[in-house]
Amino acid sequence: MANVDTSISARATGAAADFAAKHSEEHPLKLYGGWFCPFVQRSWIVLHEKNIPHQYIEINPYKKDPEFLKMNPRGLIPTLAVPVDVKGNEQRPLYDSTVVSEYLEEAYAGNNHGPHLLPEKAYDRARCRLWIDHINSRIVPAFYKFIQHTPEKAYGIEKARDEFLGHIKAFVNQMDPEGPWFLGKTFSLVDVMIAPWAVRLFLFDHYKPGGLGIPSDGEAGEDETVWKRWKQWYDAITERQSVKDTLSDRDAYIEAYKRYAEDKTDSEVGQATRGGGKLP
């Protein structure tokens, strides 16, 4: 049987395919990514939000293309090729989705490049980075621990589910109470950083016994306010144009995440989760 990590569809589908096609022409600023990857979607959303001209290049990071490895020896996506000069005769690489997203926010800060995604005041920016770290170090690892749970694991699925939802509740408790966004009326990089995993939550209902486990309205007890606020944010993020335009069809994600759900993926994220290590 072919490994789905290496046999994964070579192209995006749905709205993401259209967005990729619109940015397929040669440009000095290049984003190397994979349609299926939530880390790539972070950078893609920022490019969309800020209306930054760029070229999108679809790759499969599990088929380490020699040309791509020259740009990024680690072979991870997203990788941003930043032009040294305006003609793009030479590029310098950046990788790590948080680094890439913050670079795009800072380098394209002019009013002609869409909204600012980090606040003006230093304290507010620092607080955003604090909760971006919570997403990166708590929510995202718990997502993979949950989706990769199998009956053979030493920990139960309820433990994995409770851990994941607990990290989300901690995040929601720091949201502006009025919403809809983390900072209130202002869409920010904090919303961007968690969005790709939020729009993949349907995978738990598809693959895991008991599903995602967020209580229905009126059934959350003392957490009713928390989950009501989460739903407000979730409804807003799933309707955000930059998020919708960088999503492929649901069936494509179901196929792409099958081996995660079976804990058979060969991805570096999957291997790190399986071994209890830090995500790359």
C-alpha cells in the first residue's frame, strides 16, 4: 500500500486551488507549501489578509525535491523565499510558520498591504505573542495527540480529548468577551495562528469515538459561557474570506489525515507526537 504521506494529492482543490492558481505566476517573493498543511495555511492566510503579491509553489515535503532542499535543507513547509533585490535574482529563506507570518506582518506593514495583524502598543503585541505561544506549545501538540490516539496507546482517548479541550478553554478565557475575535473587533495574528486547526476539527467527529466532545448549547454546565464564546469565534473564523479561500475540499482533508488518525503517518509532526517529543 502506498504511504499517503508520499502519495498525497499534488494539488489543492476547491477554493484553495483557485487561490493557488491566481498566484502561480513568477514573482520574487515565493511561498513553498502544501495545500494539506495547517502550518502553511497560516502563512497563506497572512498573504491573503495583507494582499501581498507572491508566487505560490506547491510541493510535497515528503518527496524531498533537491531544488527545494537547496532553499531549505530541513525540507519543512512553509518556506518563504525572500528576494534580496526587487528582481528576485537571489532569495533568502525563512521557515517556521510563526516566523514567516510575523515577517510578513512586519515587512508589509504599509496601509497598501491590508490590515495590521499585531497591535500598535508594545504590551498588546507581547500579549498576542504570549497566546500565540499557548497555541503553538499547548493547543497544536494536543490536537495531534488526540487525532493520533489509537486503542493501543498508554493514555485513553478521554484523556487526550480533555487535554485538548482544556487548552482551548484556557485560550477562550483570554478572549475579549465581546468578540468576535481574540482582540474583540480587530482580527489579529492570534486568530490566524489557531484558524487552520479550528477548521480541521471536523476530523475528530469523522475519525474518533465520541467525536470532538464540545458540549451542545445548554449542556456545558459551568462552562456554558466559555463554549458560547468559542462558538462565536468559530463561526466568525469559518466565514473569514482568507480562511475560506485557503481551504481545500473536506474530502481531501479526510484522506490526507487518515494515517494521522491511524497513527501511521511518517510526517515529522506525526513522528514527534508518537515519540512524545517537541513538534518540529
